[in-house]
Amino acid sequence: MTNHTSLTKKNAEKHPPHGILKSTVPFPKLESNQAVIQEVFSSIQGEGLHAGERQVFVRVAHCHLHCAYCDTPMTTPRGDCAVETQPGSNQWVAVPGLQRVEDTEMLIAGLIAQAPHHSVSFTGGEPLLYPYYLKSLMERIQRLGVKTYLETSGTQPHSLAKVLQFVDVISMDVKLPSSTKEAERWQQHADFYRTATQAPHVELFVKVVVNHDSTLDELTHLASIITDTQTPIYLQPETSLLEDGVLNITPSHLLNLQGFLARHFSTVRVLPQTHKMMKIS
Ligand code: SF4
């Protein structure tokens, strides 16, 4: 889920957005301590409550959704994992994509040793497709003294329950049909939010991608699900997949949506994908 939006130069060249080219690498048969990982790198979080923080990113492969605005490939072309050799260098080496918990931990530990990091961000794809792997890896990360940060579509409550004990921060997406062009997910979002808020140790915020088709009716649904009015809400204007830096929403509609939600919630911020402005991973 996802700093789903960190389409690197490398990706842009090698992996067109999956809305245009879907992965041909099928979801493999896995043991519980395995996952398919696309990328491991150190960079700056570009979205939401912790925008600007230094993180290690672990980008898993595959997702059960098909959001129309998604700019993240579902796998690399050969199913391997790209690891950046030096943070910010855009030089990558390929390692096997199918990884055991200890394989990924070793890659993460190597990056953490180079500089202090706020947290390890599990993004995708959908990290909660791999709950047993995630639970075990998150526990190990916390033992290293680093926080765990889960970027998710907010649609897999049962998997969330399995890992919740070892999650420090959740960036929960609420998917509006107007932006995903998929069926509504209100019930899944409601169950996910209820599960997440059962863990008082978790810092939770909600991210919503909006565009010119997004409606106040959809935001009314959102407000009925996100029952704690103190939950921070981040509206993320959808960016064009075709034109660099172009937003798919007018300023007046964006302000209209923000103003509506601000009557329900104490914190409603508008934040575009800042890592794209900086042109970093
Ligand atoms: S949840 Fe949507 S945006 Fe995120 S990886 Fe899956 S398809 Fe892409």
C-alpha cells in the first residue's frame, strides 16, 4: 500500500504503471516465513503524518486491488528484488525476490547501520498479503530499536489483527470508488479501522486519494467509518500518470472536500506526494 507512490526513475524506465502493464509474474506458493519483495532502499517518506522522515522502505510485490491511479508495478519483470547500493545513488543490484524473514532483516540492518532512521516502512503492493512474514519481521525490527510503519490499503482486517502487536504506525488508505474506479470497500475499511483502534499503542492516520470525481457523499461514508474525530486525515490530490506534476483535481474542488471533512475531524490536511516533487524514490 503503500508509499505506493514512489515510482523511481528506475521503475519508470523498467516498469510502466501496472494500470498500463500488469505483472506477468504470478503469486508464488509461499511458506509462512516468506514474501516476495520488490525493493529495499533508504529514503524520505513523502506522504501523510510522517512526511519528511527518513525511513527504510521494504516494498512487497503483489496487491489484491487495482486502483486506477496506481503507479506501482505489482512485481519487477523477473520477480527479483532491487536493492539500492548507496542511499540516493539510484544504483541498484538485484537479489532474489522470494525472501525469508532473515534475508530481508539482513538488508534492512545494513541500511539502518548507515544512518539513523525513523522507522521501517512496509509498503507495496499490499504488505498484509504476507501477515506471518510481516509479524515475524516487524518483531525483529522492533528488537533492533527501530519503529515499524505499515502502509496499507486498509482492507485486510484479519491480517492486520495478526501483526497489530508489532506495528507502531499505520498509514491506512480509504479507497474512494471515484479515484480507484473499483467497487466500494466501506465494510472492509470499517472492520479494518475498528481493529486498528483496538491497539492503543498504534499511531494511526488515514490517507485518501481524491480527484475531480470525488464527492461529498463519499466523504460522508468515510466520516461514518472513521469514528474518532481526532484521527488525522490526509487528503492526497491524485497525480496524473501521464503528465508529470499535474493534479487530477481543481483547487476549488480540493478546498471544497477539505472544508467538508474539517467540519467532522480536528486534523484534515492536504498533502501531495512530496517525494515526487523532490524526484527521489
Ligand atoms: S492498493 Fe491500490 S494503489 Fe496501493 S498498490 Fe494496491 S493497487 Fe496500487
